[in-house]
Amino acid sequence: MTHTEIEITAELVRDLLHDQHPDLAGRPVRLGARGWDNQLWRLGDDLAVRLPWATPTADALLRKEHAWLPGLASRLPLPVPVPQRLGEPSERFPRPWIVTTWVPGAPADRDPVTRGAEAADTLAAFLTALHRPAPEGAPGGRDGRGGALADHARGFAEGLTSAVEMGLIPDPDAVRAVWEDAVAAPGWAGPPVWVHGDLHPANVLTADGTLCGVIDFGELCAGDPACDLAAAWNLLPDGAADRFHAAYRPTPDAATLRRARGWAVLRALGGLLIGEAGVRGRPGGKPSWGPPARAALGRLIG
């Protein structure tokens, strides 16, 4: 992570709005969250400003959301942060930024799902609506998201080795077996569909024990739906995956579920390492990512 050299403050956000979107400049501004790629600032009660701050790729991800997400949002059954305005680089701030709708709720890494059956049905309805064939010209996945699992073999091996060395994986052979079975599964034979690409617990919002919103569509791309179907293990509590698979349409075949388990293992390993980095006070670490990652691995190898 490389933080921007410019300190992002409420005053800076107000100045940027005054320069480029003056009709919004009078709204109250307060910090919402500092994410992996962007900072999120509340703008009144119903809007938010997202500004890149920690990764060089965030600029392109914000522009992608602004270009594609408004056309998808209307068909999705859960609230998402719909881009409303685009801010261009300027002398005040040399990177693009966007204004979106605000989606209320608590991130699932901090407030996990407890009403499994309801959440399974809600997640299935959301992904059924999202996973439609993507048009020609739709963006491909960054870092191979939505593509072939085999392309992530090195990352999986390095992640598993690191987790084992830290004492985080009690049964590495069981984790490796899930991965190897997923890589051996037949690939996606259908047309590329829209996938969120980053459905980990911090990007899903909850309220009253179930899902109430999905955020951060920076990894939105066309690809294999198995990348998102991994969420059945990464997000839902024990015993809810089967209900999710029964509710999702079209019903996933065995090969797709095998690939989805591989994506789930890969995502859980990443969450485990980021969580441990947070526990140890390392840059970029997020302690709240560890518990849901451990729970997901338990479900996958149980």
C-alpha cells in the first residue's frame, strides 16, 4: 500500500466539491471509512465521496465503477453505491474521485450474518440478478479474477505456506485438497457474465443479522460466476450454503461448485493473512478479517 502524499481531510473534500460540483458543496462532510483502495467520506445523509489514497490502481477502478455500475444497479435487489458524479484530477487532488449514493449497514467482517436462511436467499437473489451475460467490451478481471483458478496457483501456494508458518492452518493437507480439486474441475463453458469479483465480508453490509447491501464494485468484471459463488462459504454461516445453491439460478453444476470452493479457499487464505497482519500491527492489516476467514476455512474442509 502506498498512501497518497496529499492528506485527505473534510476541508479538502469540500474544496473539491466547490470546484467541480458546487451544488453539493454545502452538505455536511465527515469521514466514513478508510478502505484498501479508497477513503470514504459521508456527504450529508444519502451520498458519499470516494477518493483513492492507498493503491495506484484505484483510479482505474473508480472510473470503471462510474462507467458500468449505474447501468447494472437498477436490476439488483440489494442497495449498491450508485455513482452520481465524477471528479477529475486537479491541482488540489491529482487523482479522479466519485460521488455515490450512501448504502447504510455494517460490514459483515464486523457484524456477521446470523440469520443464515434469509441471508442465503438474499445473496442468491442478488447474484442471480447480477450474473447476466456481459456485453462486448465489458472489462476483464484484474489479477485474473473471474478467470482460471490455475492462474492463481503461485499465490495459493505462497499464501498457504505463510499461513502454515504462522501456525494459522492446523490441517494444510485438507486445504490443499480443496484447492487441487477445484483446479482440476472443468472450466466455465458459458458466456462471460458480470461478476462482483471481490465478495469478501468487508464488502457486504448487514443489518439485523442478514444482508442489506453490497459495496465496492471496483473489481466488477466479466468472467466465471464461480468467483462470486465462493461467497456461500466466505459470507454465510454454517449450514447455509446448500440453501444458497438451491435458490441461485441457474442451479450451479458440480464443476462450478468445485471451482467456487477453490475461490473460497483462496479468498479465505487472503483474509487470514490480512487479519493476522492486523493483529501484529503491520501496515495494511485488518484484525476483523481473521475470524470470518477462519470460519470459512472450517466450513470448506469440515
